[in-house]
Amino acid sequence: MNAAEVCNTNCNKVKVSNSGDSNSISEADVDVVQSPNDKRKYKVVVLDNGLRVLLISDLNSDPESSSECEKPCQDEQKNEDISESETDETADDVSDMEQDAIPSDGGKQECVEDGEKLAAAALCVGVGSFSDPPDIPGLAHFLEHMVFMGSEKYPDENAFDSFVRKHGGNNNACTDCERTTFCFDIERKHLKDALDIFAQFFISPLLKENSVDREINAVDSEFDMSKTSNSVIKQQLFGSLGKKGIPMGKFMWGNIESLKETPSTKGIDLYENLQIFHRHYYSAHFMTLCVQAKVMNFTLAAPLDLMQSWVTEIFSDIPNNKTTQPSFYHVSDSFNTPDFTKLYQVVPVKNTNQLSLTWHMPCLRHLYRCKPLHYVGWLCGHEGSGSILSYLKKKSWALTVVAGNAESGWEHNSTGALFEVNITLTDEGLRNYEEVIKVVFEYLTLLREVGASVQIYNQIKLVEDNDFRWKEKVDPWDYAEHLAEAMQLYEPVDYLRGSTVLYDWTDECKFSIESVIHKLLPSNCNIMVLSPSFEAQADREEYWYKTKYLVKEVPQSLRDPTAFRPRRQLHLPPPNDFIASDFSLKDPNTLYTKEPKLILNTSRSKLWYKQDRKFKVPKVCVYFHILSPVVSTSAKSQALLDLFLDILSHNLVEVAYNAYVAQLEYEFKATNEGIIIKLRGFSHKLHKLMEIIMDRIDEFDVSDQDFHTLNEQLKKNYYNSFIKPEKLARDVRLMLLENKSWTKVHKRAFLANLRKVDLMNFVSEFKRMSHIEGYVHGNYTVEEALNMESCVRNRLRNDALPQAMLPVERVTQLPVDDSVVRVKSFHEGTRTRLS
């Protein structure tokens, strides 16, 4: 089914109307396109104060839920104390709150089935760090923290957090370049009460002055944690290469220096500026709100109408200051500077070699229907035959290529859009990074010569259409957050699909794609090469993160666009035969049970099976846990297992990439007992992917060069993990609790002396001494499930193991007394972490 058919047959009539309520604005009906597989109901409401609201009722979305509650919910206590001590160990301590301040709807307004998912809400303010005053970088992020510090109606600064956590939920917020989003989820029967507390943060927040120092420290702590992120330090350095004063050049995180020390030195009243910022930018007409719940009631009102009455009652008092929403479209050519088009050799935080090629161009949000950046990124980031990565891997120069635009606030905003090609280099690739750059430039020359291809576009469109057609429910929190932000970017008709679906091919598509391709020239490219090996030569330092780097002129050989004739190994991807075309559902079989059924039990394998009758989608999930006693004998054996899976994944990239593109997912996970193989996707061709995976396991081999390269990369990955205190603490905790668990520090110690023969012997022994346990769930017949098991067993050729040889997970019983384990951090400057 193409996008036009989806539009014609599955448009929800979403009324932007008053439904008899004087506080809503009546407008024309809007056709919001939703997936045919999406049974939720949607309604768009615009309140008098300008707040745009998307309401989602998933009352009928669960095929197994009853049409009505068996009995009304018991009356809630009208004056429930929401400040009592939390049982959740992660909850913050809360102070007392007056009982008469507790919100309540007063009784049997709704009824929710036990065990159902949480309700969720997200409010997005259309302002972010780009609006920070020049002298107070990080103010928008700081305000995000301060907003939750109580309101006039609910003055206890912990009231909301306490109430939400007490009723099974959580809350958080994030600040982006042009958006700030606040989210929470909660048990559905407490949604209205939570909304009332939540709304007061935007109606009459206290912004308590006595909370300022504590929240500055909280912001500073988040800044401190960001120091271990290569992408963050690279982003800050990148922003400094543009014109002076551009929004992307700001320091957006904020820390003690920017929020306390510098304002104090300059005589700036931080608290006064905080209040001014809030009054000016936290206006209802800048805001979008999404609320999702499964609300049932015993009045004549439909669920969406009831939710609308709640939202209208609760959120209509958010002030509208009638000011113009901040926009930065007037900021043009932000990176049209001599500094931008130079070569930067950067010292990263993590032990990695990376090449980043970046172009800046005008904002392309208005072209979301044809997504030219997605088209070009799809081709540059392709991993199949003829791709950039395919060629670089054959040369042992690269491990991964990620290309395009992530559509984040940083990469795409009103000042412009970035197009990036990020390549993880091997040590050999680092020595030849100029040649790697030439390969990318040659591929871009190929794209300019070929022009925009309707066949490629339609292949991408078909994949996106299939995904949208059979879209499954996601976590309510994630969905509400995504849609609240989407409402800032798209027309109501495209709230649900604007970020993914492509419209039909037009001349405008062809023109916009080719315009982007012709902007990706060597002469206007920023080049960054990240490697620890540059530390000795680095003579400059970025101010905020103290990132060391070296600036060079780009060699003239990398500037002439006529010099990059595509080599014969580079070509566009062939048609993808993994894309599903059969979406029929299997006939129900007589083996159906509510619980998975054991359909095979031998000395070599076990298989459980359950046919889907609930979700009714043409997809299947396949899990195989391959158990073996050889993986838990030592830290060395676990390191060998990790290396085996890394090389297996490396060997699969080119042959299995088309399956990944067609939304057939696969994943390998090492455990203390063996490996887990997970497959998920459309049932039509998932078996082809399993055959490819098992063929690579059966014929497992690795070249000497790849063995060396991937062994070195695993060392770096281990290091990059344990330099993070929270991950090191987790490793140590598991080592103490589990009888056969080792930290990455221990495993890394064995990699230096590993030989290829050690790995090959380990893999051979692992396959022989293994036991298979599998589970198939979804749109498969019993015969198809058994064929999956046969595919695994026939390639492994495993022996029948006695039960006593199968690995068993055991946990150490700790002493009753408190114990403290002190572990020295591997990264200087990190703060103490408790685990």
C-alpha cells in the first residue's frame, strides 16, 4: 500500500473544536493521517490561550482488553498525602505537604484495568538554548531545572516528583537548541491529578531563589557527565568555527562558571534574568502539549471529550504574553568563515579514531515531505555492495560509516542544517585518512553525475511506508514526547508521520535532492580527524571542555572537485530483495495457548512457540540462546566470546545490510552462559536473514588483518566503557554478585596476547559443545518455527550435552552487614559515583 492509499483509507477526522466548551477555539476539521495498524483515537484542541494540544485515547487499542471495566474503581482518598516516604530507592527524599493542597477529581470519574500501561504527557516549549542571553550561557537549561521547584498552588518543590513516583511513574525534562520538553508518566487513574500539578509549573511557578545554588550544582553535574562524550566535545568545538555570536556557537549546557561565577563578576543578577527569561518565553502560544491515556468513564462523554475537558480546565490559565516566538531563520551562512573549511586534528575523550566530514546549508525543514538529507544520507551511509563502507572495509580502513542528518535540534534548526559523514577509522585508516576522504568525495561525485534517482527514492519510500503501515505501539512516554516536539515542526495532518514518511516523487523532490548533492563539495567541507595520537602536537584548547586540537590547511589535493573521479568499486545499491511484499496473517492453528508451548525437546535443543493472535501484524520475533560451558571458564573465554561476536557482526555487515534496511532486525548478545541471537521483523523474509547469519557462523573465518583490527577495536571499546564510573561500578557489582562474571578491565588484559588460532579453536569448541534453546512468537506456523530451529541446529552441528554440563547462573549471597567497595576511576576529573 502506497502513501496515497494510506491517506485515503486511514485518515482520522480530528476536530479542532470546542465540543461545547467555551475555552476552546473552533476551527475546521483536520485530517490527521495515522497508521492503519494504529487503533488509538486522536483529537487536536487549541485553547483560548493558544496552547496546541494533541489528545490520544488508546481505549480500544488493545484487542484483549474488555470494552468496559468490570466494576468502578474504588473511591480515591480525597486528601491523599503525596509527601509520604517513597519505597522506590531511586526516589528523592520529599518534605511534608499540606493535605488540603492535594489535587483530586473527587471519585468515580474513571476506571482503569489493573496492569495496564501508564498514561503519559509531554509539554514542549518552543524555546531553547539558542535564546540564552549572551552573558549567561546555559540559562534555558537552568530554567528547565528551576521550573520543577514548586508552584503557588503546590509550593512543595518535591510534590510532583513524589506524587508521580508514588503512583508508578517518573518525570524528566530536556533542553535542546530551540525546544525545551517536559515529560512524565503515571498510573492512569492518577493522570488528572498529575496534570494539575504539572500545569502549575507553567501557570505560576515559584522559581524559588533558595533553590538556585542547588540547581546550578545539578546543571554543573550534568555538564561534568557530558565531558566523557566525544560527540559533545566535538559539537562545542564545531560551534566555535562559525561567525561570532551565532546561536550554534553558544555554550548550551551551562555550569557553575557560566551561571554563577561570571554573572557575579559582571554584576549580573542571575535570578532576575531567570524571571525575565521565563516571563518572556514560557508563553502558552509557544507551547504544544500531548496527553495519552486509556481513560474510561461513566458519563456520557467520550474519552477524548473527557480528556479535553480536563486539559481545558487545567491548562487554560497558562499565560499568553502575545510576543513573537523566537526564530533564527534570519541567521544565514553561519559557517561561511575561513576557519570552517580547514582541517582539525582533535584529541578525543575516548580511545577512538574518527573522521568527520561536515557541510552546512540553509534550513530544509520545509522539505520534510521529500527529505533530501535523508535520501543522500541513506546512500552515503549504505553498507552493502558498492558503498563507501564496503570499499573502506576491504582496505581495512574503516569499521563504520554513519551519514546524513539526525534531525536533532543541533543538526537541523532554523539557522540551517548539517550534513555529516562520520567514519570510525582503524589505525590503518587513520594513517590513510586523506585517502578515506577521497573515497567519500568520489562517491559524492558519483551522486552528482547520476542525479536524483526515482528508483532509489521509491525504494526508500516503500520501506518507510511499510514501517508506517504496520507501526506498533511504543512506550507512552516516548510517544508523547516525540509528538509534542513534532507539533512544533509539522502541520496537524503530519503530526504522526512527518518525521518519517516520504510523499510521492515530484519534480520538487528531484530538484531539492540534487540541490543538496551539489552543495556537498570538497571546497566547503569541514574536516575533523579525532585520535589520541594527536595529543603531543595539539597546540590549541577549546574553552569550555578543554579539548585539545591542531588546525591545518586542507591539502589542495582535497579541494579540487574535478580531481575525484569515482573508482569502479563504487556504485549505487542494487534493488533490495529483503523488502517484504506478503503481509498476510497466518491461519490460526490448534496449538494456540496463552502461554508459550514447548514444541521440541531433544538432547540438542528446545523450542517454545506461540502464534500471535493479539497484535495481528505480519511480524515475528525469534530468540535463540546458545548455551555452552566453554564461555564461563575464565575472563579470557568471555573476551574471546566478545571478539567472536564483534567479528561475526563485521562479517555480516555487507551481506545483511539490505535486511536491516528492510526492517529485519538482528542482534547478538554475549551472556555468562553463551550467546543470544535475536531476530525481529516482517515474517515474509525473516528466514532468509537467519540463514545468512547461521551460514556465517558455520563458515566462520577472519583474515589476519581483520583479526588484528577488531581485536584492537575491542580493546578501545572496553576502555571507553570502564572510563565511565557508572559502568565500571556496574561491572564490579556484577563481578561480586555473580560467580562467573568478570569486568571489562579483566577481559581487556587478555586481548594483548590473543592469537587468531585461539579464537578459531574457541569458536569450534563453542559450536560443538552447545545446547540450543529457542522461542518463536508471532506470525509463524509451527512448521516455520521448527524450520528456524533446524537452520540453527544444522549449522552448529552441536553435540548432545548432558544436563550437568549446561551452564547455570549462580548469585553470591552477600553478608547482612553493609559493605563498601572502593574502586579507583580510570578517568581523571570524574566525580564520585555510588552504585
